[in-house]
Amino acid sequence: MADIFREIDEDLRRESAERIWRKYGTVIIAAIVVVMLAAVGWVGWREWRESRLGENGVVLAQALDASDSGQTERATAMLETLAAEGSGAYPLLARFNLAAASVESGDTAGALDIYRSIADDSNTPAPYRDLAVVLLALHGLQTVDPNEMIGRLEPLRQNSPLRPTATELTALLQHRAGDDVKARETLASLLEDPAIPPAMRDRVTRLHRIFGGQPMNTVAG
């Protein structure tokens, strides 16, 4: 990752921000993908551990094992059944895993439909709706209307454990909408937060430069 950002610094001298984003955008957001999918995986493992003797927990564990071993069709069928007929938190966990599988198979549109349905479901607990919004913004960064997603992310920027990620994604969406001034302001506000992790601070600092910002005296992480 460090080598990628060194390349970005060099390219800043000769390329436009838009060309740099097209070249490196997916690499920059890859770290966010890993973090968010890890969060979903942790929730799934915890639910399975706490109810490991329950039928739904066994089905979820078997579906994840099938997916890990490359049995995609079997895993998808099991997750779809669990999403439709499961109880407790398992249908929701199945939907998250179905969306992740769709992304992995290249069906991003299908994944976006699932994340949108979770985000819009008032019966889903708020933390999971928030996670669905972040994943919707992340995977729809180049396809979903940026102003719609900026609006969806705004509540998360006010009061959510996902606030830093929601803020970073907002800046990327503002850039996509053609407003680099707003994108820089959003990133600058994030850099004022002393609690953001060092890796995020490093990435956000570079994004700020890519979008035309001047070097800043930021709060130490």
C-alpha cells in the first residue's frame, strides 16, 4: 500500500485528480472493503458461536464453509433459504453474506439491491442499516447517484461508530459529483479528529492532496 501512495505522490506532479482517481480509486477504497466485510464476518461468527447448537446457526456455518471451499451455488442456495425462512438475526446475516457473494462473483448490481433493501428496512436494527448504507455507498461509488448517497451518509456522519468511514466516503462521492472544494473540506474535517486510526489519517491526507488541497497541520493520531 505504501508503494501505491508513493506512486500517487509522483503522479500528482503530472496528472489531473480525475485521472489519478480513475487509476488508484479502487486501491484506495480496498482497505475500507476489508474492514467492513470483516465486521460483517465477526457478527456472523458471534451469532453462530452464541447459538451454535441451533439449526439456523448450523445452516449459516455450512453455507460459509461451502462458500470458502468454492461451492458457490450450494452456498447461495443455503443462504437464500436462510434469508427467507430463518429466525432471529440469521436472515439478516444471510442477506449480508449473499450481498458479499454477489460482489465477489461480479454481480455488483445484485449486491447493491440487497444492501439497499437492508438499509431501507425499518425492522432492521439501526447499526445494521448503517452498515448497509456504508456498503451501498462503497460498492456503488461509481454507479449510484452521488447526491443520493451523500444524503444517506449524512446521518452516519453525525452520530454513528461508522462516522469516519461515512465521512471519507462522502468526500469520494463529492469528488465524483464534481465538487472537489466540498471534498477537501470534508476530508479536512476528518483530519481534525484525533481519534481516526493512523492508516486512515495517512489515506485521507493523500486524498486531500489528490483533490487539490494544500499540506495541512493535522492533529496527531
